Amino acid sequence: MTHWTDIRAHARRLHSELSRMALSPSDSGLPTRLSAERLLECAADYTGIPRIPVPANDPLLYGTLATLANGCIWYNADVESWFGLYCQAHEYAHHWLHHGQTHCTRDDIEGSASEDTSPIGESRIIGYGPHELREREANVFAREFLLPSDAEVLSCEQGSDRCVRNHIEFRNYRKFGAESDITFDEKQ
């Protein structure tokens, strides 16, 4: 396993564990996906680290988007809600991976940055240090924690008790876009 594979596996284990904890005794025990908000509520309960929204200019943020300090995650409540959730997951990643206080700027919290991207030439020597590595680790962890790259599917034959459980891992997926135009012949 590579370093990055280990980080993803750790995030998926925590996601699964917290999801199981969130199930009520009456639930079927089947794998479930929680909303990001509910998953982070479970993370707060699990770690004892509360999430506290504050305005962008609040001194508790130290001029950043989110910070893990004084046993709390303080995050900018003025950003889009999805990004606020990602920032919180990023700070929990620091707790689980790095065990210390952090102050993360927009440059640090980058949801789309790849762990494979490395600077070249002089930038490789100057720009890629322990801080950047910790931030990349937290970004990879946060993405995998909120949206695991695997899934379990339970398929049951209608009218019977026969079921098959499939585990699917999404690998080497890429974001892509496409455009299309539909035109109609004027004679119609």
C-alpha cells in the first residue's frame, strides 16, 4: 500500500465506523451513506471536538477559513455550505492524522488538488515541504471521508431471500464535461 492509499483507507474506515454508529437498532445493518452534515455531527460526537461556525472576520479564525484550536473546530460560516462542510472535514483530518492545532487558508484547503501533483525544478525544492504535505494529506483524507471511493451494493432476488453483496471500488475516475446542441428541422 502507498502512503496515499493508507490515508484513503483510514478515511473510509472512519466513515464506515461513524455510519454504523449513526444507525438505529431498528436499521437493517445494510451499508448506508450519511449526509456530510450528519457524518460531521457523528465526527464531533466521536472525537469530542465541536464544530463552531463564526463570521469570516472573527479573530478565532486567525484570518483563515477554518482552524482546529483549543479543542474546537472554528470555521468560516460565510462560505458556501458545501465548502464549509469540506473545511470541517479537513480539520478533522488534521486531528486524526496529525494530532495538533492547525490554521488553514484557502490555499491549504483545496478539494480538487491531487496528491500526485508535485512541483518540478526549483519549485520542488522550495515549495514542497512538511506543511504542504500535511495539507495534501488532510485534503485527500477529507475527500475520501466525505465521499468514499467505494460502495457496497446489496442485490436481492425479488420474492426470495437470496441476496448478493457486491463491493465496488471506483478507481482512476476523471471529471469530464461535454456539450451538445439539439436542432430541429424547420419543416416539422
